Amino acid sequence: METKASKVYFLEVKTVQEKLTFLGEAVKEVYFQGKTVLVYSPEKKALEYLDDLLWKQPQQVILPHKIHEGTSDDKIVLCANLEQYQKRDIIVNISSKPIEGDNYPEVIELFDMTSPSKKSNSEQKLKSYQEKGIEPIFLSSFPFFEEDLISN
């Protein structure tokens, strides 16, 4: 049985610095709305890099988080295995494939234009969501999410 997220947001990024900034800002905005967040990548090195980044960025804000497999009460968790994780409000997907399943009512993706191959991968992810009947919402500036945009 195929299931799907209720909303998918694509954050448009054109540079590596913009990608890093947007990831930090998106996690911050969702966290301050009181949502539980799972940042997903099957690549542990990517999670370790993002773990370090989230302690430094966004500046002047501490986002308590950790890399974890399994269940956790933490609001922000970085994880390499979706199958071992419990339901969260939002998933930030930094993997190369779209998210499958219904454990995440909302998904944040990067529409990565930092290279031709990453842009092509982003286009494939977009197409995959559209083929499932989801019309993603594109965001490109701060604040990404208005109070009423992310579901309560």
C-alpha cells in the first residue's frame, strides 16, 4: 500500500553556503513552532557534518539535537535509518531519494541547484512526489514558514 506525506516543501538552494544556511534556518523555524523534527540521510558522514553545523548555525540560537537510532524524546533528531524511527511531525530529507510512507505528515526537501547532477536529482524527487499526487510548495526566502503554513 502506498502512502504519502500531506505536504512537501522544497527549499531552493543555489550555493553550498545557501544550502547550509537554509537547512539550519528551516530546522530552527520548525523547532520553534514546537514540532518534532527528524533530519534524515542514510550517509552517517552527512549527519555528522550537519550535527556539527546545527551547533554553530543559525548563530545566536542553540538547537538541542543529536544523532540517534531508535526512539527518542528529543525534538530534533538526526537519523540514518527511517525504519527504526518513530513518528515525527516533520522530516527534513537530505538524502538523494524522496520519502516514502506516512509517518511524516510534512516533508522538507532541498531543491539543490549547486551542480547539474544535484539539480537533476532534485527534479527527479519533485517528479516522484507529483506522480503520487502531491504538489510541493516551493520556498526561497526567510522566514520559510508562516505560523499557519506548517500544520498544527
